[in-house]
Amino acid sequence: MPDDRTLRRRAEQLSTLDASPGFVFMNEEIDKKAAKMRDALAARLIAGEEVAQLQRQADYDRGFVDGMRYPREVVKGAVNTMRRLDQQLAEPPEPTDEWSRHASPT
């Protein structure tokens, strides 16, 4: 398991992809491809194609689209990691009451 410094550096590198023009373009293309696949499947459904064939195609398409979207999810995870680490750094540790350890039980 990487230490906090390594994890932060990796998360920073991945989170910068989110604003990269190439990454934005890739996400737009993924969304277009997913929409085309959805529309094609809907057209086949409306045309009355056999349900078993449509189910196989729907399962395949779902896996394909999930695979296309995987890089997006990695970047989202990195951004969430950055937010979590930033929040941990921003919040001061809660003070502890050392005297309460010595109090007698009642």
C-alpha cells in the first residue's frame, strides 16, 4: 500500500486529466458511442426482434460501455481521493482530554 505522499501525488496526476482537452473529448466520444448503441438497441426492440437476442446484445453493450467509462471512473476516484486528503489536512485534529483518562469510574 502506497504511503500518503505517494497516494496524493498519484491522485494529483490523475485528477489533472479531468480538465485535459483530450480527456474531455474522449468522454464526449464515449457518451456519443453509448447513445448510438442505446438507440440501435431501442430500434431493434421496437422492430420486434427476439427478446433473447436483444438481452444478449444489451448485456454485451452494458459491459462494453462500462469498459469505455472505466478511465472516467478512475479519474473520478482520484478527484475524490484528493478531496478526502485535502479535507483531512484542513481539519485540525480534535483535542483530547488527557484528564478524563484519570477520572475515577462512578
